Amino acid sequence: MDEIDQGRITVPDLRLESGEVLPEATLAYVARGRLAPDGRNVILVTHGYTSGPDMIRPGAGSSEGAWSSLVGPGAPIDTDRYRVICFNMLGSSYGSTNAASVDPRTGRRYGSRFPAITVADIVAAQRAALDRMGVRHLRAVVGPSYGGFQAFQWAVSHPDFMDGIVPVVTSPLPPQSDRVAGLRAWFEPDPAWNGGDYYETGDVKATLTRLRVDTLTRYGLLDSLAPRFPDPAERAAELERIAAAWAAGFDANSLFILGRAMERYDITRHYAKIRVPVLYVLSRTDALFPPSLAPTVMEGLRAAGVDATYVLLDSEHGHLASGADADKWAPALRDFIRRLEG
């Protein structure tokens, strides 16, 4: 039965790669399906940079992480057979410990003092949370964009804990851009920014909205909206509405926390640690992770002895293709999971 639940798991004293210890690391999650008695019928779905665990809910909105048609009864990620869990990343904005959280050691919000984390720390928090949920093994880790970073990192950090990974519209190293410097250019001119300590001095939602409009435009959302909003002015207004709604619920500091982690992420030198099959999926029109990445990535994986398969998603929806054109790669995902079961 496709039961849907949500909650939070708190991991005490999470030691980070830096050596610093987070006294409490809370991860929010959404889950569907039932956990088997042996705790081994689980698929972990990992979300993108600015999305969250609602990506696996039925009817989830058209953000960069809307995968609701890929998850459900009889879907490729079949909730009749699997417990499907999606955690909000450590440092993100949908219920997990982040800069807006109160540091129990000081009684004050972390703000700019939130510790530097890595993608490996994000995965370590998920691993500890799964232990507390009674999960003993994963069938697969599946995720788009930043979720793909996590999928690759899972296979490197915990190579025996899953049967396979599916990194989608992503890469084993970050996009070639100075993410944090770019963010500073947006936020430092905002008088409310205060170095990231804006919780008591004001808000930066207007800047966050403008940034989101820019990001979604580069991701190709205007093209995706065209069938429903053929008039350019209406299309632009809808994009602005989507961006403002997102900015109302997302903390700007999370962009910096996760952006810094992204800049330090690179698992290419650790390919040999990957012991499970990989299904690597890119979108033909994705400017962020273009198909030109595929030959180098696949050559590197196979040279390290990794069983890797590549699928090109023929979509006009750019970086949003994994959700917007889910039906075009759902068969490959279904076949891959069946193969892991075999």
C-alpha cells in the first residue's frame, strides 16, 4: 500500500569532515510505502539544490525536482514494493538543520556561523538517519542535479549499502562556475543581507525572487511554460509567481551552505570505490550538465571497472527534463531497478 508519511529524524553529535561536530543534525523527510521487516526494501530519492522532499509526493509542482510520476504504485520506483524515502538535505530549507536553526550551544540562530559542510557530510547525515529508521540496505539511490551528486557520493562513501545508483542531469564533479562568488554578487548589495545574519534585521526575499527568476530562466522553465502560457507576458508573470512562492519558503543561506559544499565536491578520483551498477542520465538540452559530459564520465567509470550505462533523455526541457519528460526515461529506470532485483 502506498502510505505517505513525513517526519523528522535527529542525529546527535554528527561529526563533519572538517572535524567540527554538529550537536544536533535534524533531517526532515517524506516517505511512501512500507518498510519490510528486514529493512532492505528501500529506495532513497535525493533532491536537487533548491527543491526538497516533496518531489516524491503525488502531484508535486513543476520545480526542478518534480518526480511524482516516477514514484508511486506501479511506477518505476514502485511504492507497492518499496519504501521510498526522500530526505531534505542537511543545510537545506525544508525542515532540516540549517542556518536558520538555533544552535543549542548558544541559543542563537546559526546564521553565518553555520559550519562548512560537504556532500559527504550530507550523505553521512542521511546514513545515520536511515539507521535510526531501521533501514539496513538500499535497493538504489536515485536523484537529479544536486541529488545526483549525492547518489555518486553514496556509492563512494557507502559502497556496500546499496545495489545501484541513478544520477540524473548531473555530474561526478560540479559545474564550471564560481557558485558562491556569484551568489555574493546578488546578495551583498542587499542592505538587509548583513553577511547572512539577516534573521533579526530584515529579509532578502526580493533578491531571492530575482535570483530565482534568473535561475529558472536558465534552466529552461519559460519554454516548459509555453504550452500553458502562449502569451509571453503571461508566461513571464507565471515565472515571477513561481519564483516568489519559492522565495517565500527558502532560506538564502542554504544557497551558500550547499553552494560551498558543491564547490568542494568531486568524486572522479574515487571511481574505483564504486562497486555497484550506475545508470547515468543526461538531457539533450541541459545547459548546466550538457551531454558533452557523457563520454568523459563514462570512460572514467568504465576504466575503473564500474558497470555503467548511459541514457540520453531527448527533451526540450533542459535541466528540468527529468521531471517534465519523466515518461521518456521511465522505462530505462524501471529496467534498471528490475535488473538490480535480479
